[in-house]
Amino acid sequence: MTPARPDPAVPTATYRLQLQPEFPFDAAAAAVPYLASLGVSHLHLSPVLEAVPGSLHGYDVVDHARVRGELGGEEGLRALARTAREHGLGLVVDIVPNHMAMAPRHNRALWEVLREGPKSPYARWFDVDWEAQGGQILLPVLGGPLGGELERLVVDGDVLRYYDHAFPLREGTRDLPLPQLLDAQWYRPAWWRLARTELNYRRFFSISELIGVRVEDPEVFEATHGKILQLLHEGVVDGLRIDHPDGLADPDGYLLRLHEATGGRWTVVEKILADGEPLPASWPVAGTTGYDALRHVDGVFTDRAGFGELLGQYRRFAAPQTDRGGQWEATVRRAAYKVLTHELAAETERLTRVAVRLCATSPEPALRDRAPWALRTALLELLVRMEVYRPYGSIDAASVVTEEAAEEARQAFVVPEEAGAVDVVRDLVLGRAGDGPEHLEFRARFAQTSSALRAKSVEDTAFYRYVPLLSATEVGGNPGSPAVSPEDFHAYCARVQRDWPATGTVVSTHDTKRSADVRAALAVLTECPQRWADVLAEVTRTGDGVPDAQLAWAAWQTVFGLGPASAERVQGALLKHVREAGLYTSWTEQEPPYEEAVAAFVAAGPCGVPGEHVAAFRSALEPSVRANLLGTALVHLTMPGVPDVYQGTEAEYRALVDPDNRRPVRFPPEEPGEKGALTAAALRLRARRPAAFGDSASYAPLAAEGPAAAHCLAFARSGEVVTAVTRLSLRLAEAGGWGETRLPLPPGRWADVLAPEREFTGHARVAELFERLPVALLERVE
């Protein structure tokens, strides 16, 4: 008998699969019986539309009208959907509205724009400043300045070739001498280093290989969403994950248009919320993809006082400069200045050009006589003070670009009258200076630049400079104050259940810098900061071969969190670490001697004999690591929202930053272990009792009583399910254990889901509750 298909409107739980040529649709279909047995309701697929050949992620889309051939094409996707449906599963698909691949050979729309210029019907697709660069699109593809690369540019019929690159020639130009031919094109092949300052198309963050798409244009929206909407309306796909809506000119308008086009299908957005920042209430979505949940789950297993001690040990060990890793807010501010003037210099200049035009042509005298340098300085000073990703049309921008920030920004000017540029820029951002097309463009570009700046300066720079606790440097996290009290955690869950009950929740994703199980181990260090410092003193007592102490601290934490692993994996993650940090080397200004020193240090230290001391220390802490690992998993799977299980993480899963966390996984896992059993039990319980976790469910904190009450985090869902986990278990053991601590259960008789013969009522002794595992999942049986 074929299982009944679940209501596709809202998943009970999703399972994320990373599709790639080595794991296409038919491989996903083969895994369906196992995944269905886990208890999830939907498969969550990485992007499925045509991407650059060989892409391991699919976010570099080249054709929105076709399902990716390397994965099995549209028939392969439809076959996967049929197989999923036969096993009671639906499909959720990741879509990428913000950008496409800058790969003209494969991107037909872009090819036509390069051939025909702004008159091409596809020109409206791409966010290009045609007034800059003499009306040519800058293509930063050359390995060096043009003069040294001319002989490598080859005309082949109506195509210009440069190594693997191919570009169309403008009609009637193929027979021109090469210098004149280049000048006659609608594009300008240029040295790749010019992208930093000269680029004249919007890109994804600072990635020049991804060009911004103008989905705010209704025709572009229809052209780029037609295939996905067809798959939705035909029942192949049931829901959507929206990648990076913060890059769009008008996220509010886009999400409303998408909601209307999909008929209100379940949709979550990859929106990174700062601590305390709400999701815009007007957005017609189910919620976020869940990084806000990740921050709260991680935080409740982090010791607040212990983090303060660990921070002190880090500062003594590494002696970082205040704004280069010593203090969080100062580190973020310095990184933001660097990003705006380096990686995002082209975006800053484009925004400045719009501001200069507005002021020069404004009928308002107050906007006149503003020097470009002053407007640029005002923009920079306001942008670096943004504490959220961006303002939105549906939220009062004055609450984001605050008067306090403006007052600080004015201090960058010596002459008070010149400081008035800050007020001019702020008025433009807040919409007080007009609502003409250029005013709207300025506000959109300010918001887009702000979101790129926040991502690059925080996630991609400061997270690699401020490293007292690596588990806190996670997407959506707050490394300056990573601990979350049980009271704050419960308040967060209550808000989610009230306002966004169908939001997504995650603890591991394809973008997390460390998997949840690695972070769970690292959080234990906040319970034993002195012991960790003693271990580091032992393994680094000679000081030989340490390229810099901040890197050493991060490297030792990396191997502690990861546990036994190949040196190659650790080396790869730490090379990325030092390049992202940008303190001594970077992606664009590499310093081979430093990078070689890092590799030698990692091989001889963390991955060498001294690393065995760290491994032994981790082994001694294994009970506490286990408690955090299982506690994180159970809280994630039973808290409000729709949990997304990243591929392979139903079992213990230790991974570092991509590409390490995107390695293919086996289905089923070879050794699911106790985490696998717990995950399956929780997911099957959600499937069996969906009302206990859905829109109309309730969330109630449960307060333990007794000497160790603070170490038991517990809550009830709809009076039917109870979750109880151990937090700060090392501190608990040092204090003597649970003693007579009890957990008052809601009325009824409660069975342990993993061991149904174990039943509890009334005030359960916590020591008995956690006799088998440091966590308990209970189901009311009467």
C-alpha cells in the first residue's frame, strides 16, 4: 500500500541534499526509502536549474528555463518527485533570484547582452551601470594587464577567446585589428585585479563570477521563475527556499510577487537576523531558513562566565590588537572599513556616483554644494555603523540608520559644514529627500551595499580574526556575547511559536563554518577555560614554528572540535581561515612564505605529535561533548519551527567550512549510533504527532527544581511531548551531579520514546530521567 502523501502546505521536517554531478537526481531517488524511514516529510534540494558545468553547488545558474542536465534533467527531477511521492515525501527546492553565473559561454542571456549591448532585450536582466567604463561591461578575466595578455586573445570567427573564456563579437567587428576590435565591443576584457575598483555590474558580495539579476523587473521575474513556478503548479515541487534575498533591490516586492505567483506555498528565506532583529512582519513567508535558531541553540549550551574566562585566556595567549581580533565590535568596525575600501570599492563608488548626481540636480538647496569626497565619506561612515544587514521598505529605516550612528559619523569631519554630508546621505536613505527614480535607486543600492558589507566584514572577515571561541563564529552568531540563558532561549521559542510557527530551523547547513557536532564539542571549552589554557601551554611551550598566535589558538581549537581527521582536511580549512582573516595573507594578495609557515605549523603541531595531547584532552571530556551533541540535536528537532536536517547529520557528523562540509555522504550512514537513533525517534514523533509541533501547537518551558536545576533545559510541546536535555554538564559533574533535582512533568503518564518501558509521572528525578542518555524525549501515553 502506498503511504498517503503528507499535506504539502507545511513540512513537518525537511532533509537537505547537496546535489552535484556525483550525486544527481537518481542518487537522491535511491536514498528516498531510507530518508522516508527517518521520519522527514520533505526532501530539501540544493538548486536544480542549469548551472555552470561541473558546479558542486548549483548557485551559479546559467539558464532558468531548464532543469540541470548534469543532474538528470527535468525528467530526472520528475522521476525523483514520483519516487518521493510514493514514499510519502514532498520536495522543497532552493532557488537563486539574486544572481547568475558570469559565464557567457553557458549563459545565453548574458551572451546576447555582450553581443548587442544595452539594446539587447536581455539587457534589462542584469544590473549594469552602462554609464561607467565608457559604456562597456568590465570583464575581469585577464591574468595580467591587457598589454601582456593581447597575444592570448584570439579571434575565432564571431567569437573572442581567452583560454577557456569565450565572448561574442559585436556585429561587423570581426575583421578589425585587435586593439580596435576590443574598443568596439560592448565589453572590456580586463585584468582581474581591476574588479575591486572598476567593476560596473552588481555582483554577489565580492564574487565577480556572479552577476546581479534585476528580478524587481516583472518581465525578468517571469522569465527567471517560469520553470520553477511550472514545477510548483504541476505538483513536482511543494515549497521553496530563497537564497540571499538581501541582495535584491526590493525584497519586500519580490516576496509579495513570489507569494502571489506560487499561491502561497511554504517558503523560507535565507535571512540572517542580527541579535534582537525581527523578521519583517509584512513578508509573506513562513520564516527564515533558521540561522537565528542556530544561534539560540548553540548559545544555551555555552557557559557565559566561562566564555569570559576563555576570552581572557585567548587575549593572554594571542595578544591580539583590539581591532584585529582583541575586541569584537572594534574588530567588526575595522573589517568593515577595509571591505568598503577594498573588496567593495567598486560598489562604494557606484553608490557615491548616484548620491553625487542626486545632490547636483536636486531642487533643494540643502543638497547642493556637496563634494563627492564628502558624500563618499558620509556613506562609508554610515555603512560601517550598520548593525543589521540592511534596511527594508516595510520597516522604518530610521530604526536601522540611526541618529546615534549619524552623530558618530559626523565626527569623521573636521569642518562642521562638511559634516552636513552625513545628514544629506541619511535623508536620502530615509526617503526624506524625494521619491523619484534616482532616489529609489539610491535607497536600493545603499541597502544592497549594506548587506554585502555585513556579510563580507562579519562572516567572511571578523569571524576569522576574533577567535576566542570558534563555535561562536557562525552565520547569524554573536561572537561578542555567544551565551544564551535558558530564560532567553525559552522567550525566543515562545516568540517563534507565536509569530513564525512554520519557520525553518537549522544547526548544520552547507554554509555553516563548522557542523553542529564540532561546535558542540567546542562549547565545552567554555566550561573549562583554565584547563584549555594549560593544554595549550603544554603543546606550545617551545613556541617554535608558530606563524602567529591567533592562528595557533584557532588551529588547536579546530583539531579539538573536529577530532581525528586527515591533515589534508585541517590544512584546507586553516588555509581558508588565514586568507579570509586577511591579516597576513588573503585570496587576492597571497603571501606564500606565511602560508607555507602555517602549513608547516599545522602539520607539526595540531596534526602532529603535540596534537595527541589535545586528542587526549578531548577524550577526557567526551561525556560533556556527548551531552552537548545529543542535546543540540534534540532541542533542534523539537523546538518551534520546521527542522532541516543537513545531509549526514542524523548520525554524528564532524565537518569544517566548505568544501569540507559538502562532501558526498553515504545513505544510510554506516554507524548511525545513538545520535542516529535519537534523530529518527524525534522525527518519527513529529510525523506521528504533527499537531503537537505545528501552527496551533503550544510551547511551555519546564523548570527543574533542586540543586542542579540550572543544568536541565526542558520544555513541553502541546502537552503531548516533553524535551529535557543536560546543559553545562562538565560544571554539573564538578558540582556533584544531579542529586535530588527533579523535573515537574505536565499531567499524565509519560513514556521515554527511545525506551518505552521507562515511564514517568509527576516530579521525575532528573538523575533517573537521564540514566540512559544525557537527554530525554518523552511522549504522553495517557
